[in-house]
Amino acid sequence: MVEGVPLLPHLAKALKATRCRHLTYLTTSFDKAFTVNGFGNWFRDRCNEAGIPNGYSAHGLRKASATRLADRGATPYQLMAWFGWTTLREPECYTRAANNKKLARSAGALISGTGSGKL
């Protein structure tokens, strides 16, 4: 566990199997921690090697994860804790979008007569 965030079992197993000498598990070829841009570039290079088309990124994975959690009912404060955000600005974007999806489905059920419109 790092700063109160539990490690998911698969990640904990993978980290335990490494022979890392750093607090940072992914390091540059110079054995240093990545900068934000440096990691993004490194990740894109790995995507290219795997044949993954442009348009996919490390940030995109983070965004997809936040979207998925919000769609499953995570609160803004849960998202803040999980992703390390310090203000409500980011998590509220994700929870607002998730709530809008639910409201649209509910309205659609009312219009089509297939449901009560209750969430």
C-alpha cells in the first residue's frame, strides 16, 4: 500500500517479482526516474512496438480508468484518493459525465415507454 492506496493483487504480484533498486519501478536507460513527458514518449514507443495505432497513450489509460470507476458509481472523493488529485476539478468532470449518461438512459426509458425513468 502506498499512501493509503491499496495495490491491486496483480500489480502487487508483479512488483514483488521485480528486482527494483528504486522507489520508481520504471526508469530511463540512465537509471533515473522519468519526467512526465519522458514517460509519455517511452510509453508511446512501447505502443508503436506493439503495433498499437496512434491516439492511444498512458494518459488515455488513466482517463479510461477514471471513466470506468465513475461509471460504476465512484464518488469524486474516491477518485481523488485513487488518482492522487488534490482538488475536485478533475474527478467532478468524470462523475458529472457518468451522471449524465445515467440521466440520459433514464430519460430515454421515459420517452420510449420501456421504463419508469428511475435511476
